[in-house]
Amino acid sequence: MPFLNSTFARSSLLMLLVGGGVLVAIVLSSFFLARTTQAYFQDVVKLRELRSTAADMQLFLRAAESGQRGFVLTQDAEFLKPYTTASAVIPRLRERLKKAAGNLDVVRVPFDQLDPLIDDKLAEMQSTVEMVQKGNAVGAIEVIRGAYGRQLMEGITTILGKLIGDMDGRIGTGVDDLNDSASALQWITIGGGLMIILVIGGAITIVGQHVRELQRARSEVEELNAGLEERVNERSEDLIQANREIQRYAYIVSHDLRAPLVNIMGFTSELDASLKSISTYVLADGTPLSETDVNDARIAVEQDLPEAIAFIRSSTKKMDGLINAILKISRDGRRELKPEKIDLGELLEATAASIYHQVSEAGGEVNISVAQARGLITDRFSMEQVFGNLFDNAVKYKHPDRPLNLSVKAMPIGRAAMRIEVADNGRGIAPEDHERVFELFRRSGVQDQQGEGIGLAHVRSLVRNLGGEITVTSTLGGGTTFVIRLPTDLSQYVRSNGS
């Protein structure tokens, strides 16, 4: 048996170390690539703003020139409207162009050449208009026929055209970098998730092998029972301890690690959806975008991407915490309880938030009433697992013909104990199965939901470790109520048992 335990511990540690390494890689890679993606997007937005402003400047200068020439040739005041409008807009465009260029360190706009050309062109157009207005149309036409105005416009067009072409190249490169970064983030997350699934599968396989070895050892004990009472007692003690270890390992590896992994995979899809909105914006390449497209891209960068990254980071952090807990269990044989003062109401609200969408979408509700018994000194990690399992079971086994109504009530029992009731209106449990549901790997009722039958067994173990007891009252089809009795101060209970 010591050999089996040591082999089991080494194999489990190896699986957990591999899983921990994968988690660290996912967290660091996701954080780095997400920051890189944001930086690429901001650069593309700045480049696009500079390109758009340069194109607008070129467009309005040509519009002003067309209005000027039309007015000089026809003396029709209607041609002054585009000239007047463009002349009023061009100064604002120059300021906007300088501001956009100032936001980019990698781009240099030759304003020392561009500004004099624009000033001279505006002056040339204004002078010909004023000549016509004063009756000297012939002189104005001669000015237009000259090469000076054309040379000014050609110089402006050359500078702005070169700037626009440079921006197009840089935007294309930025879009490619953005796509590469987002794609790498997606594949790293998916690959890491698959690696974690393999680690979980390997850990479950190791547990299964260990269970078979325990069963074989138990058979040997039964065969040697006659005349070997002392040896049987020793072997039984080993088996009991090993079964406790298997219970903890099987629960944490095959149950708790799944929920954060689902979050990681789900928010990977959210990242992919956000990328589509961003791609629509950055790949427009000068095409006018609707306000909805711009808002979708802004929301994706400012809200969706940070939210998805935060949830991925939160899920990986939770998985890392569970793996660290398993490592400690494998070394010490059991997790050390850490009594601390907790707010029961806040703990229950946080746990209920994890099932909020599943309950609310079906028209159900969760009611928590713990105002008379909020203060509690106990182990937070154990309490989170207890209520997480009970809430998940309520959702899993809700009645198909009615919305789920889940309620939690807490009340003091004297000065040293607390009673907590978790009640639902789900399928219920047959009376003959009330005790059976707390047995390891045993389930009751219609088996139409996934599960290994370890959740409630682990809940009872956690509650007993906290110095309490859990019971159930239920009728088939009429809902279920779990009643938990706990000491209000776990530190007192631990001291009294240790003395």
C-alpha cells in the first residue's frame, strides 16, 4: 500500500505540475497578446485618422479650386458656394492634420513644405475671385492660365498623395499584425485548453487505476481475514485513508476544474466575435463606416476584449488555486482548515451569480435571506465548494415543467451554532434515496444528467470537516431542502477537537 500511495502521489503530482505549467503559459500568453492586440489597434486608428484627414484636405482643396475656376470663367455666383465652403473648412483640416500627425511618432509630415504651398494656393484663389468681383475677369483668367496655381496644386497633391500612400501601407501592416496577434491568442487559448483536458484525463485515469488497486487489496484482506485481525485492521485503516484521498482528488480533478475551463473556451469565442467588429472597422480602408460599425469596434476594444480577458484570467486563476490545493492535499494528506470571519450573505450572493443566467433565462429566481445570521467564522474555501455544489445541483435537477425557485435561509441555533436551509422546487428525491445521495459514486432518480456521483458525498465530507452535519428532506416531484448545521466559530471547534 505505501508503494501504491507513493506511485499515485508521484503520478498525480506530475499531472498537476504539467497542468500548472500550461495554466501559467495560458495566463502569460493571453495577457501579452491581448496587450499587443490593443497596441496594434490603437496604432491603426491613429494611422487611419491621419490618412482620412490628408484625403479630406486634398478633396476640399480641389473643390475650392473647381469653385474658383468656375466663378472666374462664368462670373456665376453659384460657383462661389463650393469655394466658400471649402475655404472655411481647410483651416480646421490643417489643425486636425497637425494633431493627427503629432499622435504618431513613426510618421513625419513635411509641414515646412506643405503649409507654404497651401497658404500660397489659398491666396492665389482668393486674389482671382477678388479680381472678378472688382470687374477684372480678364486679369483673373490670365492668372488661372498661368502655371503658378497649377504648380502649387501639384506640389500639394504630391505631398498629400505620398502621405496617403504611406498610411495605406502602414495600415495594411497594422491590420496584418492585429490579425496575427488575435489568431495567436485564440490558438494559444484553445491549445492550452486541450492540454488541460488531456491532463484531467490522465489524472482521472490514474485515479481509476488506483481504485482498482484498492479493490484488489481489499479482496486480499478478506481472504487473509482468519487469524490476521491485527493485519486486517492495519490494511483497513490504509484503505479508509486512501478512499478519503480518492474522494478529494476525484472531486477536484473531474468537477471543479471543468467550470473554469468552460469559461476559458466560452470567452475565447467572445474574443473571436469581438475581432469581427474590429476587423470591420480597420479593414474599411477609406470606405465610410456606419456609426454602428464604429461603436461596435469601440465597444469591442473598450469593453468586450477587456471583459473576456478578465474572465479568462479569473478562470485560470481559479484553476490555479484548485491545482495548488490538490498539490497540498497530495503532500499533506488533507487540506488545513483556515477559520476566518466571512460575510455569509456576500458569499452566497457571489455563488448565486454563477448560476444567474441559467435561472433568470427560464424565468426563475434566487432568494437569499441571511440577515439574522451573517457573521460566521469558518473555512471560506470549503463553504464556497459546499454552496457551489448545492446550487449547481438545483440547476441541474430543476423540474422541467416550472421555473427554478431557489431559496437560502440562515438562522442562529443558540449561541454556538447556525442552521442553513437550501431549498428548491426541482424534481425532488425519493425518500428511500435520502441517505443514498450522500454516498460516494452513488446517484438517485433518472440519470439524464452528466455526473459521477461525487458532489454530495464531497459536500457531506466538507460539512463534517467544518464540525457540522447536512441532511435532506424531499419528496419526489416536490422539491428538495438541504439543512446544514454548523458551529458559528470553527476555530473553537478545531481547538476543542485537538485538545
